[in-house]
Amino acid sequence: MKLASYWHDTAAPFTGATPGPIGGRVDVAVVGGGFTGLSAALALAKRGASVALLEADHVGAGASGRNGGQCNNGFFQDFATMEARFGFGRAVALYRAFDDAVDTVERIVAEEGIDCDFGRTGKLKLAAKPEHYDKLARARDALHRGADPDVRLVPRDALGDELGSGGFHGGLLYPKSGSMHMGRYVVGLAEAAVRRGARIHEQAPVRRLKRIGRTDAHDVETARGTLRAGQVLLATGPSMSGPFFRYRRRIVPIGSFIVVTEPLPRATLDALMPRRRMCTTTQTVGHYFRATPDDRLLFGGRARFALSSATSDAKSGRILEAGMLKVFPGLAGTRLDWCWGGIVDMTQDRLPRAGQHDGLYYSMGYSGHGTQMATHMGQAMAAVMAGDRDANPWGGMPWPAIRGHFGPPWFLPLVGAWYKLQDRLH
């Protein structure tokens, strides 16, 4: 079992990074080479801006290359909760932003010719307990009132057409959701941005940001030199290094872990996942799984409330294997070829944040729903930086610091214990 990302290992490496010292002037510096930063760099370059993207490691090194491979619409929260908080109209607008985000991914894939196996496979949210199915039914009713008339219930007696597992009590199907190969997508985004004129600097961690007066301009100091940017977009996600303390106080980095099996016979995979849906379960500490383009099963979840490391990933892999066999007992004896961990940039209410603060633009905090929203927000923030303030669906949303949180997430074991208790009780 290789302790590395399947997405990285099965995609060609990005070779278009700009070598040598970093300096000079650009219209925009983008900090972070994941989906948000690459999408923004692409959109800004297409608008004619000079763009330098600064990535501390290599493109896709963070969550964008270490995730579960799902491109889903829909909130983590149920729609009624969002309606109670924001009112019906705003809740519908925010829900549809996720629909728009999947559309954005599909559009970019087509426009830039990115070979990443994108498809509208649909997402199936699976009820882990009988009472969870009742909650899914209420969610369907709320969504049908105006947000998403396409979602539909799959009762338990019809679930066999969707899934070769007897461990669930029905599900809620979101047909707009999609899937793709994340490694090939992130490389394709990077290549498209360079093709459109952006410069991408890898191995260029940002050490310091110095604002020029009261303008949006900054001197951006990196490990390879300093450049001056007329605007700066922070697309760093849960970065735990660099001059981003304000954002670290508002984001909790939570580990998510994934295993991928050996290739399965097509007949086996057809029996397990005949429609190749993106699947998630209803527990707070639940699982997500999907088939890969080369006929493997990817199975993930928050197996342990710890950050990714070689030791942590291996332990989490064993926990995930047990979870996989509980869902699909027929896979007993199946070899696991990959196991890795990644960091989810979780906000307190599990909603993204984007805007401008002290001359810096930012978009982050996708809370496990980042593939499509990160791509969408890269495009949106490019429009905002060009003067279209209404392009940001999350604009104006307050974002207070998390009390007692100053960087390292010391409270993760307590959070994990609380979530697991909730799963047992509800």
C-alpha cells in the first residue's frame, strides 16, 4: 500500500512552471496553486492581466490533489437550516451557487480541453439509519419548494439498482453532481493558465506581505525573491505556514483520509456501483466513496481526528479498510494500492468565505465541498478584482475568529469525540 495520493501518481506532472528568481511587477499575485488559485489565474490572464501564481510546493499539492474526487452540488447543511438562517431567497441563491460551480467546472473542462474524465454521475446521499431517511425525505421536500426540483428519493427497496450494499436505508439523489480525475484536472488547469499567459512559480512559499500605503498593491516576498503586485488574492486554504495568521484563526484544518483498491473486475464494480454515483453517508463522521476511471474503488472519510502524516495515514487506512468491508463485505481480501491523507479547511459553520480585508482578496474555507466551489470562486474573485463586486456569492458574510483557536488545532480529539457521540445518539 503506497502512502501517496492516487491522483498525483496517475496524472502526468505539470512541467510549465517558471524557473529562476522571482521579481518585477505584475497586476495580480495569486497565492496558492490549488483549484481556487489556478482557476483565478486562468480567468485573470484571459482578462488580459499579468499574473504570477505563487505555490509553496507544487500545483495541487494541498487539498486539490488529495481529495475524494467528487464534484457535487448541494450544501453540507440541510436546506431548512440554511433557510432559517438566511431566509428563503438567500438560501436558494447560495444553494444555486453550488449548481453554478459544477457548471463552471464542466465549462472550463470543455473550453480548455482538459482530459480528466469529467461526467455528471450524480451524488447519492445514503441514510445510515432509518430515521436518517426520514430526514432526507424532509430535505427533499424543502428543496422541491424552490431550490432543486431535480433531487429525488431512492427508497430502500429500490437501492439495489444504485448500490450493491445492504447497509443503508435509502438515499437522496442529486443528479447534477459530477466526478472527474482530480490529478489530471489540476494539471490541466495549470497548463491552461500558462497557455493564457499566467506565470506559475512552484517551490515559492510566501514569507511576507507588505502593503503599499492604503492601496491594494503589495510587495510579496517569497523564498525566491520579491515582486510587486497591484492586487493579491489569497487562495491558500488551510495553510499552516506563512503570514496568514488571521485566516488560520478562522479555519480548522481537519484530516480526511482515503484508500484506493487494486483494479476490480468490471463485473464486480458493476455489482457494487452500477451507476457509478458519487456516494456519501449521513453520519457526521461518515464515509464517501466512488469508482475511479480505471475501475478501482476509492473509499474515504474522517477515519481519525488527526492531521496527515505517514504514521497517521497508515493507521487511518486500516480503519477505512474495516469501514469499506462493512459497506462491501464481498471485497474481503482485496488489496489496497494507495492510502493518503489531506487537510479540509473547515469553517465553524461549514460555509466558504470570500471577500477583501486590509487590501487583500481571499477565497477559502470550502469545508469538504471544495472541488467545484474552489474552481467557481477562482472565476468569481477574478471578476470581483476587475470591479464586479456582485460576482461573489459569499460577499458580506461575517467571519469571526474561532474562540481559543490560534493555529494548531489542539481541540481535534475533543471535536472527534463529540461528533462520534452525536452519530451514536442520532
